[in-house]
Amino acid sequence: ALPLDDPEVYRLLIKGDSLGIFQVESSGMQNLLKELQPNCIDDIIALLALYRPGPLSSGMVSDFIECKHGRQEIVYPDPVLKPILESTYGGIVYQEQVMQIAQTMADYSLGEADLLRRAMGKKDIKEMERQKSRFVDGAEKNGFSSEKSGEIFDLMAYFAGYGFNKSHSAAYGMISYQTAFLKARHRAEFMAAL
């Protein structure tokens, strides 16, 4: 029943005062918290999904931070994708976003979208070719050009290599927030228990 907008929690995280806080106590995470300056639960959830070798080395994390702070323009592959990508500042961070894009643009069913997600995650070349054809055909029926839908498919395939399961990240994010709340609001007891 904790409020997810407690300013004391975010003040603690922004300072990088995260020793003992689930998933964010490493020095790398402390630095990233200071750079990101999370101010909502979605930022914490995304940070946990992004703090992995692939996104860090690809520049995704830097782009995420720069877009969050308005120092870089947020670009959506297509305006119809804004509701799906808004919480991640235009980037594809989660596997679920790949599935939602396929549903929105190409009328994939949930089952089909999951097969697409799985093929992208495994980099199954034959299945990817089949899925690209399916995606482009479906998107064309919804008024997207084959060029635009092909570009978006390739973008999804690229990001899917780094994509993380949002439900997993959200569960971890909640525990991170809860431990940060305890540290922010009951510091002596939290540190003694830690």
C-alpha cells in the first residue's frame, strides 16, 4: 500500500544513496541513478531493464537519459507508436513493446506477437524472414508502406536483441522501490536490519 510517488524515495535515489537497495546498490547503478534522476516508478523499472551489457554498450541508456532530460529529441518510428513508446522516451526497451507494435501495426494476435518476440530473441533467421513478411503484409493492410513497415520491423529486431521482459523488471522495480522507501523513511531501522 505504499504510495509510488513519495518524494523522499526519489530524493534518496537521485543522490545515489542506494546502498542496501535491491538491484541498485552497485557503484555503476549509483552513478546511473545520479545521471537518470528517476522521478517515477516507470524510470526505476526501465533502469533495471537497461542496466545490462547490451543496452549500456549500444548507447540505449545514454539516449534514454538524454531524452528524459530533454537534451535529445524524442523520436518515434511512427506517430501511431507514441502510446507504446512514450514511457521509454521513444526507445524499445521491453519485449512487450515489440509485441504491442506488432499488434498495433500489423494486427498480430497475442499468440502471434509472442511467436515474433520469441523468434527475435532467439535470432532465428528463417522464422525472422517469415515474420518480416507477415509483419509487412499486415502493416500494408493498415495503410503503412512496405518501406516504412520494413524499417520498423528491422528496428524491432535490433532492439529485441536487448529487450527485457517488462513484467520481470516491474516486479524487481517494486522491490527496489519498497527497499528505497524503507531506507528513506526508516533509515536507522533499515540500516540496522541490513
